[in-house]
Amino acid sequence: MSTPPAVWLHATTPAEVAPVQVLAAHLAEQRRPPRVLVTGTPENPGPGDDLRAMDALIDAQGLRLVVLAGNLLPVPLIERARARGLGLMLVDAVDPVPTGGWRILPGYTRSILSRFEQIHTRDSLSAAGLRKLARAPLAVLETGMMARFAPARGCNQQELDALRGSLGARPVWLALRLPAAEVPAVLAAHTHALRRAHRLLLIVQPADPDHADALAAEAAEAGFPVARRALDDEILETTQVYLADGDDDAGLFLRLAPVSYLGGSLTEGAPVAPVMQVAALGSALVFGPNAPEVERDALDVLRVMGGGLLIGTRAELGEAVSHLLVPEVGADVALRAWTLVTAGSEATLAVARAICDWLDLNGGPR
């Protein structure tokens, strides 16, 4: 079987790193995925303006297409790609400018743009401006802003269907990656929420699987009938706490729970689950003020957009969960979060398909 051709994805600015990484994930899911090289990231900045390093990458990777993301046009890379017979695409573009001050030369930007086979812009205004600037039979497409967040991962559908069958119409909430220090607060919150939803089930995914025995004992001591995933316990009508202590991905339980608490966010220094992966699965999120810095910006965006509910203390958790369990309230919060996370996914998919189509026509055997 022939080796699939390779595409070089390069983020021209730090803001384009996430879109490029998401694009790479979409390419991996195509029917006949190409090999992908990603540069412009902190881990792999790429060859810069070093022509020999570019040649080495092109030869070693068997590259056929260079895809630049963003508005900075790296002139040496563009010229080298054309000299080596590689295709060129520009994506997620608004107002691209050449590097190195070349834009001051009359017509130079137009000349550089003419090197590309396709340009995918974020909006119609950008597309119209680039068509006017290019003045050439260049494919300038209004594709839209590309996604900044990775698509939700799949889960075992059979397991999901089985759990849904066990739950029936019972309301559910999830404590995700819960550290031992927060177990009392979550059990107290469950007691509070049960006053409004007496059939409510709490699913707890422990942050440390080694604490599962102690967590189960603590829940039982608090008076909650407990079932454990690791022991293949069934969820009965009397079960009030289900301990997700197996090796399942959290996505399985996020798909079951319309409301989720971000475990660790009420404890300073504790790790939390990736926020946008949680938001992508349609669960209304409750979180505290102590998330690590790497996730804090995402939580701030969710809060501002109404896609998550911030609480200040552990005592507020029960009322927050009860509030979000009101169907129209929780659904609105979850939809706002999902809309934020999935924004641009259609544009990214369109670019991924355009890349594969180009490689089908120009990349040789795949």
C-alpha cells in the first residue's frame, strides 16, 4: 500500500496554534487521512527562514502541500514551497501581510498571494478584499473562522445506551474528577438537591481511583445507597450515588448528566478536567474559583457568556446544582457553552476536506 502524502500545517502566529491543532485532529478523522506535520507551536516552531532546514523537512516528510494559518505570510517559506513544487493554501485569513516589511513594495502582497492555490477567509468582507487585491484567477473562499477547540471525543455507544437504560428518566448530576477533599461538600450538595428532585442520582468520578474505596465508604456512611462501576453494580431505583471508578472516559458520564461540577475547582492547587472538553458534551457546568491558570481563561469565557455557573464557596454547590437541574435553565447554560466550543467546526471541516481533495488531485497515490 502506498504511503499517503503529507501536508505541512503551519501556524503563522501564536493565535493560530489552536486552530491548526484542531485542523490536524479533523484531518486524522478523514476517510483517507494524510500524514500531517504541524509547526508554529511552542513545541515545534519550525525551520524559520532557514532554507536548508525547509528542504530537509520537505524531503524527510515527503511533503506535498503547505497550509499556512493566519495573517502573517512567511515569504521565505512561501517562495521555497513554490520552488520545490509544493502546493500552497492560506486559511483562517482576514488581512494577510508578508513578513520582513515586504508589504511596502508596490504590488508585492499581490505577488505573494498569487503563489497560493486557495485562500480560505474568515468572512465575506475579507474574501471580497482579497479577491480585489489578488486580481488573478485565485480561489478565494469565504469559509469562516476556524474552530479554536477540539471536537468532543467519542465514547462506547453500547455502554452509553446500557447506562441510559438503567437510569430511565431519573435526573442526574456528575462530580467530575472529584478530589478527596471535596467529597463532603459534594455529598452535602447532593442532600440539598435531593429536596427538589427526590429521584436524583449523583455520579462521582474520583480524581484518584485509589480513593474509590474510601469515597464509597464515606457516601454510605452519609446514608446514600452506593453502586460501583468497578464492581459491575447495577444502578437500582434505590441507588443515590453511582461511583464511576472504572477505566471509562469521562465523556461517557458527561453525556448522561445535564449538570456537572468541575471537581478540584473549589480546592486551591488541585487539577481539574479540561474545561472545553467538558463544555463540548452538553453538560451545564458548575465551578469554583480555584481552577489552575491553564483553565482559568476558558472558565472566564464560559462565565461571561452564560455557559457556566461560578460559585464562591462549597456551601453554594447544592443550590447551584438545584438551579441548573431546572430543565430550561440547565439547557440554556449547556447550549451557550456548546455553541462557544463548537464555533468554527464547520469551517475547519471544510478546510480539512479541501486539503484532502487537493491531495487527491495533486498528491499522487494515497
